[in-house]
Amino acid sequence: MSNAQIVWLNTETAAKRLGITTRTLYRFINEGGLPAYRMGRVIRVKQADVDAFIESSRIEPGTLGHLYPDPVSVGSADKGEEGDADAES
């Protein structure tokens, strides 16, 4: 058994640590993404579980390409094959 003491967070503190609303925190808990514990009438989460949740949410480099257009294809689509069409103005 470990001598490390469990640090418990209430839902408001856990939500602030994650930078989310308590409603979103409850959704993460309900969907099974974040373990939580009911102690009487209150819900508590372990600080270590919150930290692990943060680490598991890390975005891997190169996985967000679908969120922004490819600058090469956008630029080449504007100019077309014949070069600068605005020169006649």
C-alpha cells in the first residue's frame, strides 16, 4: 500500500483546474471519462485522476489538419492556371 495521501477535489475546483464548467465536468464523469466518487451528498474527484485526464487529453502533433484548410491548395485555386488574371484592371 502507498503512503501517498489522496488529494480530493470538489467539482467546482476540479472544473476550474480543467478550465471547464461544472456541467461539462459532470458530463465527463457521466460518460466515464473521469472517475468520481459520491461521498454522502457530494461528489469528489481525485486530483491524480484529474491530472491523468489532462494528460490523456493531449493532442498529438499532426492530428488537427482537418480543422484548417491547406494553404497551398487555397492559394493555387485562387490564381488558376493562367497566373494573375487581375492584370487587365
